[in-house]
Amino acid sequence: MRKLILILCCLSFFNCFFNDENTSEDPFFSSYDPVVLAITEFENSIVLQDMQPVMEASKIYIIDTFIFINDKRTGFHIFDNSDPTNPIKKKFLKAPGATDIAIRNNILYINQATDLVVLTFDFNALTAVVSKRVKNVFPELLSPHGEWFYEEGKVVVNWIEK
Amino acid sequence: MIKKIIILCTITLCLISCDQNSSDSAQNSQISDGQGGSLATFSLKGEYLYTVDYSNLSVFNIANATSPVKVNTINVGFEIETLFGFQDYLFIGSQNAMYIYDITNAELPKKLSQSNHFRACDPVVANGTNAYVTLHSNAACGGAVNELKTYDITDLENPILLNSRGLTQPKGLSLYGADFLLVCDDSVKIFDVTDPSDSKYLEEIPTVGAIDIIIRDNNAFIISENSIAQYQLDTTNITNFKKISEFTF
């Protein structure tokens, strides 16, 4: 029995060695780079823009005749769906770091990296105003492999594969 | 005679309760909440916004809508991914478990149970009797399982695994009424879950790269890597779905 355990241990060590060749889980050789913004830039980065191409479709949220589609960690594409046979891509709510949204009436709640941001949205005029930023209520973004980045005065808004 | 009185009383009670229901919904109709998919990490309930991150469940009081106040943070576990609210309960999906919390006391979520499973990504949806979890494996999630798990949650403190069904790489999912479950896999697969312990595969809505699905009334919104597609569903004949539109990115 002891021999068996010993053999298993050896095998698992071998496993580690072989994995090192191509693994990206080794923190010293990460296959992801952090995308960072200076705090002031981060806190002023939410902007409602003209429509943009969809790069990496992620989550979906619907309210009344509107569809919000998160572009992973960059923002939300806003579609006017008053005619479901012909949804129209109207705007892009740029929000670096955001993945999720919840909407009650005309109030949008967004997780922007470490902050919860509240926006007041005008669904007729399609305008948005940041009403409140609740700072540091969410943890810093980790890379898909669990890596962590810290630099004074900077906020990680994404991790990009090298 | 006594029977008649009992019947009369019952009817009256029913009417009263119906009345209360309708007045409740009338009050609620002033508030309009949007709807997220099964991959969401935000959930609105009453005067609160619930969120999950890697390891925590957070509670924000939004009685003043534009000024949320974080009132509680609960350490749930590791690698939390999704949050699904149903009535007074929150269903939390992590890479190795499904957690159920009671939010009857809104600011103090109480853990009812934890059902562990193999390492994989796992959104969860639920109704009054059952919870459905999909597990999928990929580079980011790790693991080697791709399946749909059905739990009996009549006792929320002791969910019972009814069955696991192998799928290709299932992601988001949504219940349609009490009888059907739609799962984003290599196509959107429709299951009859009238008998949850013996769910039956019925039909598929051909979709490439489906990520998540929202069903509102009889309309399905399917987000995939390259498009947002909308379908009209029919409860009386589930295989009779009609494509309304598809917006290609």
C-alpha cells in the first residue's frame, strides 16, 4: 500500500514537470496581461457612445423593448427591440471592466471592476448620467488563471491573452 | 347544509386571496425590473440588489435607487460564477457547487445547503420543486464534465440529485413554464421536464455557439457568439417554435 502511494506521488511530480512546459497556470509565466487604467481615468471611463461592433458577446439583459448585451469587460451594446423582427443596435455604453447589469425602471446598476456604478438612463432620448459610484465593493479582477496584479493608483479592468 | 357553508367560505376566501394578489401586482407594476440570463451575477429583489463575485455574496440596499448602500457581504465559497433569484431564495453556482440561500430576512441571507459537484462552470435555474444545473468544461473552467444535473429541492436544506444527463458543452439555460427546460448546448435543446426525474429530450432550436437564453412570456432571446436570435414559443406545441429575427454581429 505504501509503495503504491509512493508511486502515485512520483507520478504526480512527473505530472508537474511535464505540465510546466506549456502550462499557463505557473504565476511566473502568465499567459495573460492585465489591462490597467489610472484611477481617475477609470472613474471617468463610462461613456454612452454611438454603436460599436460586437467583439466578444457575453451576457444578455432585457427590459421592456430594449436588449443589453455585454461585450466582455468593455461595455454594453444597447438594442432597440420595439420591433422584434428588426432589432436595431443603437448605442454602446462603454464601461471598461463591466460584465453585469441590473435595471430597475430607468436606473442601471453595473459592476465596473471593483466598483458598483449607478446610472440614470433616459430610454427615450438614449442618454445616460452616472448618478453614483460605490467604490471598492468588489474584489480586484483576477486573470482566468487566478493571477493577481496590483499597482498603486491603478485599476485592472481586463486580462488579455498574450 | 354544513357542506354548503364550507364551500361558500372556501369560495369567499379564494376571492379574498385573489383580490389581495391582484392588488399586490398592481403595486408592483409601478416597479419595472429587467430580466437577466442564467449567467447573471446580479439579482434584484424588493429594495435590494444581490451580487456575487469570486467568493462573496453582497447585499446592497437600493431603497434610495440612485444611492445603493452595501449592507452585507457573505463569504460563500470559491470561484462563484452565477446568481439566480427565485422567490425568497438565491441559487448560487460556483465551479464546484450549487448553494441555496434564504433571503426571507433580506439583509441576512441564510445558507440552506451546498451541493457539491465536479469542477466545471455551472449556471443554475430553479422553480418551486427543482433546480437545474449545467456543467461545462473548457480551458478557463477546467474539468472534464459536460452535463445537465437535475435536483429535487422540495427540501431546500437537502437537495437530492435526481439525475445527470450527458451533453456536449452546455451553458446557459431557462425554464419555460413548468413543463419545459431550454439548454444552450451545441444547439438550443428543449427538454420536457414534466417529470423532472425522467426529463425527455424533445427538439432543438438550431443555434451555433449559444451562450445564454432568456424567456419572457412566450419569447425566447438567445445570445450566441455571433448573434442575438428571437423566437416565438408555443406552450401547447413546444416543437412549433418560430424564428422572429436574428441580428448577426
